[in-house]
Amino acid sequence: MTCRYFNIIVYNAKIVQAEHKENLFALLRRSLSSAKIVQNFDLASQMRIYSFICEREKFI
């Protein structure tokens, strides 16, 4: 099954980088229960990196 990986970098509560934005907004409009959300912290920069792993079919 094909999966797609998303990285969102949030700094001071603003999205400063997002890959595949058109699919990202579709993901956020859906229930996140179908997504695996992994949150990592970069303590040096105090940036929050949210990684979304979802099935490709969810975005079609």
C-alpha cells in the first residue's frame, strides 16, 4: 500500500514549512483518526515538527 509522508514545521505557532500543501489542507479537514501523527521536538531551535503518515488513497 502506498503511503505519503508529510512534514510540517511550526515556529511561534505559524507554519513556516509544509510539503504537499494542497494535500495537507485536505488532510486537516478530515478526521485525523485515520492518520498516524508523530510529533518531534527540536530543542535547539524550539521548532515543532509534525509528521503525518497517511494512505495515499485518502487524498484522492
